[in-house]
Amino acid sequence: MHTTEPLRRFFEVARGAGVRVSPAESIDAVRALEVVGYADREVLRDTLGLVLAKTPEEKAALAECFDLYFRRDDLAVADTDASAEPGEQPTEGAGGDGVGGGALGQMLLTGDAAALAAAMEEAGEAAGLQNIRFFTQKNLYARRVLDRMGLRAVESEIAALNEAQEAEALARAGRLERALAGLRGQVRDFVERNLLLFARGETEEFREELLRSARLSNLERRDYDRMRVLVRAIAKKLAARYARPRRRRLRGQLDARRTVRRNMGWGGIPFVTVWKQRRIEKPRVMVLCDVSGSVAAMAQFLLMFLFALNEALADLRAFAFAGSLIEVSDILESEPIEAAIAKILGIIGFGSSNYGNSLADFEDGWMAQVDRRTTVLILGDARGNRTDPRVDILQRISMQAKRVIWLNPEYRAAWGTGDSDMFRYAPFCHMLRPCSTLRDLERVVTDLLEMSR
């Protein structure tokens, strides 16, 4: 194995733990280790930390990865009998197709921990242990490592010794069985350490992919913390994506006509340039969230998502409704987002929804602030418990606003069934989307930001 291969795999492990390691930084790390060497473990760890870690969090993650990746426990081989001499050889004819063959029996009988550790490392490499990804693969890879070390040869030797029915052979078989039992435990630990190292990144990605695609109403409480982190990460990515083009575009293009006019005093020579300016307004958004029992889980993630996009949204005002409607912008701005959402749900959440009353409250209190720059985003299932839906108010909002976007967490097939008024509201919506997952939310917000460019 090439001398840089263990380092390459360590970089892979570090990336899986959340440490950003670029190709250039990998090269710098290899060059640094060529200078300091590998003899001193502490110097090795400090050097990698200095070259690769950019934040205290990354430094801690890198140290944890280092300790796990470069950990080399002394193998606790089962106690061998005093009659086992260092030069004792395995039984003749004990063959096997694993790496090492009868040599494993020799190492077990002599208790050569260093040789066993080296053989385990070599067998792990040959078995492709770096490809382990799931806990259910642990026993499979443990068996592969043992086979590569020469397990079959040892098992054949033990069987042959037991068949001999001689005292010395039986004693030897007993020593091998005890030593082999200890080795099995050490191999399982070795495989588990590699699982923790190599599966971490892909396991997290797999888990996040499931959460992105899961219906928000089906999430368990234990998933909420992870979802909040995921929402903030996605929002930050979107904010960065749509902030950078805006800053580039504001630098403009050369306005040739105005430049020539400005420089008439110099014979038209463009000493003073004039640049075209295109004013790109950030979208102004008014969000109306149904926080009744059927939609509350969805509403809290939408509010969290939008308020994390403060870099890309110029003016965001939030309203929550069930039987009536209130503005909650001040609560969301003055308190941490998780505490604010809990407070909002405590004030008005989980009741029976009345869309007609809520739309009337919005028209009476805030309709005058809706203009041609405003996007009105409504999240709800449009089920008003057979009350008057006041479609006329939504029509007036649609005529006055730049656009009306309605996100419905129900399947499209359920729209218009029972007490759903969705198809009565639909003609006055510029965009109408089923939206029940974090992936759906991401698409809608991306479209909203794209339309504002």
C-alpha cells in the first residue's frame, strides 16, 4: 500500500465527520507530515489539526477522528499454556486459503500480539473494510477479516487435533480455541471502529435525505432537532446563492450613451464612466400560516425556513391563524426561533380552522400594506370546517398583490373532498403547490427567490 494511502483515507473520514478538507489542504498535510514524521503521535495529531481544521468545532471533530483512526490497541490474546513454546509450529497439513494460512495458528499459540495486529490491519485492507457503511454489515466484515487472516486453516487444525484424541493434541486444540475466541472479539471491535469512521458521513447523508423526503406531519419528536439544523443549513445555502448574483449585478454594465454624454467636455474620451444600474428588489413576503391541529407541524418548519432567509428577503411579515388571524412577526424577531414558534402555537395553535374569519381579519388589519411588490404566501389545507370561505377576499388580495402562492400539505387527490375549499381558492392563486416535505419547501422558496431576480 502506498505510504499516502492511510492519509487519503483519513481525509475521507474527516470529511465524513464534517471537516472541510480540500485537495490543496490534503497536499499541504502530506507535505507537513513529510517534515515532522510519523514517530510522535502527539506531533502528528497537532500537525493535522493545524493544517486541516478551520474552526474549534472542526478541530474537535478532527481530534476525535484521529484518535479513532490511528488507535492501535494491543491485542489481548487469550492466555496460552506454558507448554506453548515460541517455536511451536501448527499441525502439518493444516492448510487454508486465507492470508497467512497456518501462520495464524502460530501467532495465536505464541501470543504474538504485534504480529496479530499487523495481520488484522492487512486482512482489513484486503477485505475492503473501508467500504463498510451499515451496522448490519458488521458480522459480515468480521468474518471476511478472520478468513483473510487464516481462520479456516486454524479451524481445520483444531478439528484435526481433536480427532487425534491424544492429550498433547487436545491441549493444543484447547489453547487454540481460547486464543481464537479472544481474537474474534478483537476483530469485532476493529470492524466496529471502522464502521464508526467510514460510515459516519454517508449515514448522516442518508438520514438527512430521508428527513428531506419525509412528510413533516409524520416526523417524530426525536427528529426535530436534526430537522432544525437541516432547515438552517438549506436556508443559508439559498441565501448565499441568491445574494451573490445580486451583488454582482449591481456593478452593472457600461452605459455607452450616458458615458459619451458625460465626457463631452473631453471630446467624448471616456475619462468618467457611467454604469448601467438595474435595481433588483428583494421579495417582500407576507406569510399566512394555518396553525390548526392538522397543519401545525408544517407551519413551524415553513416559518423557520423563511426567517432563516433574512439575507435574501427584504421584508418578511408572518401571520398565524386558526379560528382567527394575528401577526406574529414581533414574536419571531424578538425570541429564538424555536421558542418563538412554541409561543405562537401556545397562543393560537391547534384550534379549529376558519379560513373566512382569518381572511377577513387580514383584510381589516393589513390589506392596505399589500402592494404590487408583495408576495402573499399561504400555507394551509383549505379546510374551514364548512364555514364561509370568503373567496371574495382572496380575489381582492390576488388583484392587489404581486402574486399569491398557496402551499397545501395534503395530497392533490384530497383537494376538494369533504370540507376542502381548495378548488374554490385555486383560481386566485398564481402558484398552487402540494407541499408536505422539506424538499417541497426548498423548491417553493427557490422558485420564490428565482422569480425576484
